[in-house]
Amino acid sequence: MSHPQHPGADEASESPEAGATSPEALTNASTRADRAAEPVAEDRSNDGVDEGEEDGADAGAERHPKYGARIRSFVVRPGRMGTGQVRALAELGPTYILPFQPAPMDYAAVFGRQAPVVLEIGFGMGAATAQIAQSLPDHDFIGCEVHEPGVGALLKLIGEHQISNLRIFQHDAVEVLDSMIPPGSLAGVHIYFPDPWHKKRHHKRRLVQPPFIAKLVTHLAPGGYLHLATDWEPYAQQMLEVLSADPDLINTSSRADGYADKPSYRPQTKFEHRGLKLGHGVWDLVFRRRER
Ligand SMILES: C[S@@+](CC[C@H](N)C(=O)[O-])C[C@H]1O[C@@H](n2cnc3c(N)ncnc32)[C@H](O)[C@@H]1O
């Protein structure tokens, strides 16, 4: 399986849903309703400063009607849906949203062809996801996101650009991975700007931890890649430690610091844009599963 390298795909522009979700609106301390539409599991505005409970974070550890009692990497927030998102959900959801069911999926049946499959965990509003899928037509993409306005936004893009190589799970990616992704089947996994869960007592919610990465690796084909990116340096360090310690992964970077140059196929994401406006750095990591 080859690591997609697609020149020209990195000149991404944000294409936020009109109104509620423009980066400017978010960065400028927008209204509560605006912030509710944002696909974020925690308040990133206080960047590491302990100001008491992060909004909704502890509530997310309680039993959830759909996802049960296990510690989760997200909190499902209600979000205001734009009319375009609502329409896209109704009209395109039945075709492009895959139902979660506890049985391994058949990629050929879903996509109508045999092609390398890439899984993305937490696509947010989906603009980068749509752009990558369009720029790599020889790959098929599965995006997982629990935030409904984000799912609606990506469906809208799928409709506008007639993207045929992308399907969505509106479900916890951990459960999708456990139940539906066949072992050794993925050409790649993208996790871009996962919630950093700044506070120490919330670190257990971070996606990138040794057991989850070990599980992800078993779902990669030999030679398959894992591409992570974050704007939160302590999380970048954790990512580098966890990935470097996994015996089945090899770092593709030859840089002394171990991080990768941003691959050309990855556009700037919405959360990356937001982090950059806050003065954050950006760290990419690209590792491969050993061939043996
Ligand atoms: C900080 S946002 C980043 C979104 C996007 N990747 C970007 O860079 O703009 C993280 C997203 O991951 C989603 N998420 C977190 N854990 C998830 C999981 N286990 N399954 C599906 N989505 C998840 C959240 O709902 C949220 O929308």
C-alpha cells in the first residue's frame, strides 16, 4: 500500500458552513449558539490554564445512551444545524452514512470497487476530508465523526462536489474499529488535530495512547501508514513517544526531531487554522506498519 503523495492538495482553503462555523466567528469568542455548532469536545480557548471544569468534559464520562459508560475521546454536544446541513443529512445521509453494526464491513460492496481504504477519525466539519478524497480519487475514504453538524457539513460537500470515494460513520470510531474494520485492511489512518484534553485529569480521554495505537496498527495493512497532526505540543510529544514505542511501527521521518514535514495531500484543517491563529505550532507524524 502506498502512502498518498499528491502534489497540489495542500493549498486548502477553509470552506466553513455559512454563518455558525467560520474560524473568525469562533476565534472571536462567538455566541454560545455559535460555539455549540463547533465540533469540539473541550474548550480549547484556555490552552492549558486550569480554570475549573472544562465545559461538558466530565459529563461525557457518564453513561451515554448510545455509547455506554466507557471513557470516551469526545463529548457529544448539541449543535445548531444549518439548513444546507439538514437537507444534506436527509437527502444524502441514506447513501453516504454507513449504519453501525457489529460485523466486519465489505469495502468492495460499499464502494463498488477494490481500492486502498483510508480511515479518518474525527473529521470535524469535513472540509479537509472532502478535499483529500477529491485529490486522491484512487483511494476510498471512511470518515468517523460523532458531531452531527459536522456530518451534515461533509455530506453537503459530498453533494456539491459529487464525491464518490467517501463514506461516513456517525459513530464512535473506537467502536467502528473494534466491530467493523477488518484486521490488516487499511492503507492508512488519519487523525488530524484530535481533542488534546489539556488537563491532566482528562488525559485519559486522549485518543493517542498505547492500547488504542496497538489496536489501530492491527487494522493497518503491512506497510500501511498512520498520519497524525496536532497543534498542542505536549500532545505531539505524547504522540511521538507512543508511536515510537510501538514495535510494529516505523517512523518515516528522517528529521532529527522525529516529526514529519506536512505531507502534500493534507490541507490545513479548521482546527489547525484556529490553532495557528492562537499562535500554536503544528506537528505532523507519519509512521508505517512494518511489512513483516
Ligand atoms: C478538535 S476536533 C478536530 C476536527 C478536525 N479533524 C479538524 O482538524 O478540524 C476533533 C473531532 O474529533 C471528533 N472525535 C473525537 N473522538 C472521536 C471518536 N472516538 N469517534 C469519532 N469522532 C471523534 C470530535 O467530535 C471532534 O469533532
